[in-house]
Amino acid sequence: MKLKNIYWLLAFNFFITACGTSACDSSEKDSTDPGINDEDTDVSVLVTTNNRSLDLAVYGTAFSTTSNMSPYTITLQPKTSYQQMDGFGAALTGSSCYNLMQMSAADRTSFLTQTFSNDKGYGFSYVRISIGCSDFSLSEYTCCDEPGIENFALQNEEINYIIPVLKEVLEINPDLKILGSPWTSPRWMKVNNLNDLQALNSWTSGQLNPAYYSDYALYFVKWIQAFAGHGIHIDAVTPQNEPLNRGNSASLFMGWDEQRDFIKVLGAAIHQAGLDTRIYAFDHNYNYDNMADQNDYPVKIYNDADAAQYLAGAAYHNYGGDKSELLDIHEKAPDKALIFTETSIGTWNNGHDLSQRLMDDMAEVALGSINNWCEAVIVWNLMLDSNRGPNRDGGCQTCYGAVDISSSNYKSITRNSHYYIIAHLSAVIKPGAVRIGTTGYTVQGLTYSAFKNTDGTYAFVVLNNQDTTQSLTLNDGINHFSYEIPAKAVASFRW
């Protein structure tokens, strides 16, 4: 985020017409903050409070010219390095893309620019899309519903909604990374179980017939190539979304041993096709849905060298278990990457209550996953409508989007916690940045992480979950500066 783009960001706050009066007012006040319009200001600052009195408010501050005597100093340690960051973003589901395509072209471009642009927005840099339908698609479908892999073809949802949105986003941010995940294989590839091998013509549950491993691997290859034909590069895939969840509106059970065997075929097919698409295993919950035989799911696959050679790492969700599982898996397989690929807000976790959700989601999802070695953080639907849709029976009908758009005019937008947490990461931490060490001040309720970007700038993101303002001094070994972090707030810095 550069200070020269402040005017653009401030103007965009008035486009978010449903963010609440206090949020819009705060943006107007920000433009009068000392130094904010000065391109020579040393440090860019982004602040959000959980009551929206500051709503992605942009500020600037200067390096101190006096000796640092502050007891609240955090010193960056760039020689201590951890993971390299891949990016941050949200899912462009069929439902999200449908809502985006209902907007006027001007409003959609404005929103997508504000979200994905590095120059004029928050720089979201990673999206997840479904391979075939997800539980937030307009219907159940795959790209090969008629038996025979020769019948593969992209469908209405891709052609009319997902691809047009992706093309517009790529014009805004050509470096966008895209992850694809299937919710189910074509039904003609399914069986009831691996003992009986009886055909199962169902969108829900079932298992992949080993006789179709080669066909299904070719399905992935054709899907990647079909998007490439539209100028869209698929950076990575997972073999199955939530492989231990039989109950989603579209789903497929795939235990670790099945995924191990399929990855050998899938990886070989991707390699033979000359594609550079990476594969991440698992893509499900920290607690493996309490299935003891599935514990350490990705590590069990890594133990097979023939499968491990094709894997970049593993992907996780947080609908069950604790983020400490990420550290455990990293310690067992430090040469494999970790990415966080899905979390949702909704009626069940008071998803519209920013006072709680901003604090919890920043601690558990954003900084929580990063500080436990995740290289990417992707939340669920970027945009749902004010009726929590479009949604379908059997899928989530109680989810909110990272933003909600009014279904009455497809214009008024409300930003929710997931938009804020990704914006606070992506605005200052750029793809390729390395997480670095820190020493110094710590206190309960203060969570933070530091990074060095590829351009030599530093980034620092902090959550103050205390009831009082927190004074901090950040020291990079050459320069230092102080800042007052409001109570119950998130602040991002880049210098």
C-alpha cells in the first residue's frame, strides 16, 4: 500500500454504502490526519476498530529522530526467517461470481479494484475456485456429467460467471494466484464403498472408483487446460475439498490412503501434460473430523515417496480442532508447505458482530495460521447477498460472505470480519515476503507478526485485543517509530 493511493481508498469508502455511518465518517476524518497526504511519510498505517469508528482508516507516521527509550519496543529480527508468503484472499464461488455479475459494470470494477489492486486497493492476491460445483454454486454439476472423459466441458457457471470475473480480476492484478478444489467427482466415477464397488449415482458421499483414477486425473488436466485456454493460469489444486465430509450438498469421501494412491496418478498426469500446477493434500479440518485413523492425514501421504514427490504441501480448514495442529504438521514435515484455504462466518458464530468476530478471526485465522507456518490465508465466499445466497438445500444456508451485497439493488455493500482480516494482511504483506523474527515487548491480548517484502520494505500486523490503547515502538535496527494502537483494533504497518 502506497500513500499516493490514499485518495483512491478514501473515495472508495463512500462506495460502501452499507458499512455504517461511523465507518464512512471515519474515512472522511482520516484525510485530515497530519501527514496522510504526504507521499514522503515514512510509514503507511491501516487501522480498523471492532466498532468501525476506524474502518480501514489510512494514516501515515514518521520515523523518530530521538533515541528510543520506550519500554514497549518490538525489534524486528530479519536474520531470523520463517516461511515465504504466497498470498491472501477469498473464494470466488459460483454464488460470489453470480452476485458480482449482477452489479453494474462500474460498481463491480470499483469493488474489484479496491479489493485486488496493489496500486489502488488492498491487494488481495489469492483466490480459491471450485472444480465443478461447490455448495455455493447455482446448481449441482461437474464438468463431465455424461459418462466418458471425452465429454468434458466447462459449464454455464464457469463460462458466464467465474471466468468473466477472473478475467476482470486478472486485469487488475495479473499476479493473482488461483487454487482449484473439487467438491465431488462426476457421479459415474463414484462407488458406494471400496469393498462392494457398487455404482453410486449421488452428488453426496460415495468414494472414487479406483478404476477411474486415470480418467479423473485427466479430468483435472482438462480443467486446468480449459482455464488456460481462457488466459487463466491455475497455480494449484487440492484433490478433494473436505475429503472426510460425506454430508455436503456435493461431496466425496477420500481417506488418506485413497488420496495417496490418487495423487500418484494425478501428479504424474499433471507432470506429463507439462503443467506447473502444484498439488496440496488434505484440504480439511485441524481435527480430521475426529476420525482417529485419519490423524496426520497429509504426513501419512508424505511417508510414501512416490506420492510425496508431487505434493507442495497440505491445506487446512478450521471448522474443527485447533490451529496448533499446523505447528505439529510442520514439525513432522518441515520441507512441505502449509496453506489455510477455508473458514466461514455465519449465524452460528455471530458473523455480523464485528465487535467479536474481528478480534477472534484476526487471532485465530489471520495471525493464528501465519504464526503457525501457513504461507497463504484464504477465507470462504468473497461476496454473498443479503439473503446469504444464492445457496442450495444441503449446503450452507447460514453463511455470510466476506462482504454482503443487498439483493434489492446489488449496490449496497457491508464489509464483514473476513474482508477486514484479509485486507489488513494483503495491504502490507506482499507475495514473496518472508516472515521474520521479533524480540521485545509482549503482553496478553497483543498478537502480531513481522515480515520483510521482496522490495526491502518491512510489514507488521498487530491485533490489540485489550480494552485500552496500546503504545508500541517498532524498531528495524536502523529506524524506529512509535504508534498508539486503539483498543480492540487491528493495525497494519509498512515502511
